[in-house]
Amino acid sequence: MMTIYGNHLEVMEKILSHLVEDIKQYSSHYEHLNYRIKSDESMREKCLRKQLPVNENSVLHGITDSIGIRGVTSFLDDVYYCKDMIKSLDYVEVVKEKDYIKNVKKNGYRSYHMILKIEGYFVEVQLRTIAMDSWAALEHKVSYKHQLKNKELIQEELKRCADELASCDLSMQTIKTLIEEDEL
Amino acid sequence: MRLLLAEDEAALSRALKTLLENEGYEVHIANDGIEALQLVEEHIYDIMILDIMMPRLDGISTLKKIREMQISTPAIFLTAKGEVEDRVSGLEVGADDYLCKPFAIKELMARLHALHRRNNQKGCIEKGNIRLDMEKEELICHNSIRLSSRECRLLSYLMTHQKEISIDELSKQLTCDHTRMRVYMSYLNNKLKSVGSSFIVERKDGYYKLKEG
């Protein structure tokens, strides 16, 4: 059965598993890794949402997260360590980077995003801490509910939670660093 | 904005009420100190204007009792000219400002605006490009973050003092030892950096100081 990716699917799966293998070398820095080729259904939906024709060209050139990896780390510094490690792979070309940790989104969202090109295919990488990941999961649940009675209050409270989680992330990273540098 | 006007001179209070209502205030009138206390117990006011000379309970005693009720609503006294004692007592008992009779309406309005402006900013401290919201325990610069209660108080001391603060003094204020203090200052430094501020907390010879990095 033909997928929306046509003949490219096999190559894409190889690229994904190769990158994941290399990332797994540094497994001590990751809490867990999620990765996938975006399903046909999700792809179709995204094409329609972005008003692109539903074809091979759109999914390979118009949309950048057909191949997606999310790395969740225990500590904040690990996000940047893993980012540098991925960028240093010789077969990886970095197309775009967005640091939503140094530039927090208005709703409180924090993560490190990268769009890579490997053998001509786009790969999207998201790196974040456990705290950021649990927040994003809740926010995703909330944004999927269309009939929210107290939308503004919910958004305000989600932002507060994001900022409190960020504070904990920094405190824990600080404690870890102080111990490692023998100051505590 | 709701305003309490405690003034026993009926003609004056009626005139003031009309003028203040024109400015958008909701005005409650008390004819003496006892009435003022009753109103303050029932309602929340944004600002209070109190005449000093009032029957049954004078303005100074009234405000003293109000402040004893832990009500910190800003208050302006209307005083007779020349009575330095009144002005001093008024301020000492907890008034924020005073105005001598006869006064220009424009001046009363200007002082009311100034009080309101100051009161709204009570919960926020600003220094350079950082803002610390004491109530929300929120640090804001390029990004925002929430701080713990202790971090918030520590940062507020650092922001409101231009010179160094001794570690001993801070330890006393926050009831924590020097080692814990160091950890909290490290937290603050990392959090200041995370919101995009160039301020750093510097430690030198038993003192801490907030410096522009």
C-alpha cells in the first residue's frame, strides 16, 4: 500500500534509525527518547491546515517534521549538551534552530527546537527537560479542548506553572553543579 | 475607585462629593470619626480623605484606629493652616499626605492621583530592566520566572540597596545560615540569567551586592 511518502519511506526510516542510534550513544543524558515518522493521517491533516496540496512534494519540502525526534533530559544543561552533540554529527546539516528556553513563548512553552537536513530530508528535533515535557503534555490536552469556559484563567495558571517548573529546573541544575564543583 | 470622605462641614463635603464624582470616584461621606470607622468596617476603600477637626472622634484618632485594624488604605488629611502639630501627628499616625485648607481642587486631585499611582506599584520593585512582583513572586525581564518566597525577599533586598549588604545582616533577616545563603544566591544568579538579565549577585568579603554584569 502506498503511503503519502511514496518511495521515500524506506530511506526516511533508515535516516531516523541511524540518527537515533547515534543519539543513544549519549543515553546517560536522556531520560527518554520519542521518535517517529509522521503518520499519513497526521500529514494529511497538517497539509490541509497549512493549505498545501496533499502530495509527496508538500510532505517532503513544505513540512519539516515528517521525521521527528523528541529528547527529554533530566537536567537543563543536558538539553544544550545534547544539542551540541547532535550538531556535531558530520552527516547533519542544521537548517534552523529556535531556543524557546532563552526566548520563552508567551504561553510559557519552553524547549529547544532544531530543523536538520540529512541526505536531503528534513528532520525535526525537540529537546526539553522532564518538567518542560510534562507541562507541554498538559498544555496540549488543554489546547485540544475547544469549549473552555475560563480560557484566560487557564492560560494564566498554565503560564504560572511553566514559570514555577522552570524555577525548579534551574534550582536542581544549580544544586547539581554546586555538588560537581565541590562547593556543596 | 471608591473614596471615603470624612468631613463634618456639610457644604464642603457636598461640594467635594460632586467634584470627585465628576472625576469618576464613588464617594461615601462620613460626618464624623465614628461614622468613618463604621464605613471602613463595612466597605473596602481605595483612598480616604479625613478632616482633622471632627466631632465625636477627631481625624487623627480615627486614622490611628483604622491603622490598628491593619487597614493600609492610603489616607490624606485636610488640615487647618498653621497647625504644624496636626500635620506631624497625622503623618506619624499613618497618613500618606496632607492638604491645608483652603485648598485648590486641582491640587487635591493631583495628590489623589499621585497616591493611587504609588499604591498600585507597591507590589513591584524595578531596577534596570528587571521587575520583581513581590505579590506573585515573579521575576520579569526578557522572560519571566517564579521565585520561592526566600529568593524573592533576598532579591528585593539586593534590588533596593545600592551598596553591599552584609551576609550576617541577610542571614538574620532570612533566618538562614551562610551556606544556605550561598546556595540561594547561586539560584538567583542562574534565574537572573535565565530571564535575560545582565545583573549578577556578587560576593566579596562578607558582603553581597547586585551588580550590572
